Amino acid sequence: MNQRTRGLAPEEETVTLARVTGETGGDLVLRRVGAHYEIYSNGVFLMDTRDGTSEREMVRASLAALPKGRSHARVLIGGLGVGFSAREALDHPRVSRVDVVELEPQVIAWHDDELGEAADHVHRDPRCRVYNADIVAWLAEAASAAEPVLYDVICLDTDNGPDWTVVENNDRLYEAAGIERLSRLMAPEGVLAFWSANAVDAFEGLLRDRFTSVEVVEVVVARGVPDVVYLASDPRS
């Protein structure tokens, strides 16, 4: 779930469609503002359906970084959100399977209703599997399996970045042990990607310690500093 810049026209009507208690214990709210949808947690804006450029770019750049000729790619996405990342993966000709891990069951449920229109109901695509789980626990279980599923692309879009996590325990994803666990789920010559609302030099350093190839992609946004996508491949032995 990611912080996104908003620019609302004053005439846009705002309607609260749902308010529930989220998995973190606070309010989780779905609003419609004009023709778009917004999700808030404890009064903090998380995401909306207005753009999605940077999360789509994360998926595009990750798939472009795969070896030429790689087809039937398996993609793992941390965070369903409004579905833009999953939709970008499903629409790519090299992708055969997309697994999505989403903490909030209500976010998944909202995709059965109006929110699903934003990304053409990704969860109904037979190539897409949505798991309602804590991403940290899910990854730990997946990595410890006797024969773990290996992914050609892993995209983490669960937080606002390494230094701005939505769920307290998610900081483990951006630590050395978490990065090591993720690397064990990467297929040979696979790509690991992280979305961030800003550059985090210390995190980039951790990636460079673990991978021989690290690329930092900046995505210009309407206001503020660019969004950042970190791409890592070729884990060190």
C-alpha cells in the first residue's frame, strides 16, 4: 500500500463507500471521489486509482530485465492495492502466472465490487491467485517449503518504502535477512523489485551487498520527489 500524491478538483463529490477495522486494528476506508477511488488507513491516504504510473513501471522494468526469450514467467506481487501492478503483469505477453499476497481481506473483497473496475477485476483472471496473508509470514513459509515455487519476478508494493512501512513488521522485508529470504524464491536470472516513495541510500547499499546487479529507476510524479523502483538481480553466492 503506497502513499500517492492527490490533486482533487473542488467540485468532485466525495462518498465513503466502506469503513471497516483493518488487520492492523485501525480504520480502513474506501472512498469514491468523482470517478476515482481512494483507500485510507487510520486517516492516512494510502492509494488511489488516478494514475498508477510508478507501480506499473515497476512491473514493466522488472519484466524487461529478464533474459531475452524468457517466457511463461511467474510473477509474485506483494500487495494487491487497487490492482495496477497485477494488471500490468497479467497484460504482459511473457507472463503465465501472477501470485498476489494481500494483508487486508476487505481490500480483496472490494475488488468484487466497484474497486475491481479500476484494474479489470484482476483476481478473476484464471492466471492470478490472490492470497490473503501477512507478506512476511507468507514469504517465510514459502521459502521454507521442501520445493518452493520460484518466481521470475518478485515485486514488493506493500509499503511506502523501506523507511515508511504501513505495517510495523514489514520492516523485516527491507533488512538483510528479509532480502536473503526473497532471494531464495527467485528463479535463476530472476529479478527482485521494491517500490519506494523516495530514495533510501542505506537500503540501496544492502541490495548492492547481496546482488551483483542493482538498478535504481526514478519515476517522476506530479508533486514532490520522484518515486523510486529498486531492481536487483544475480544474487551473490
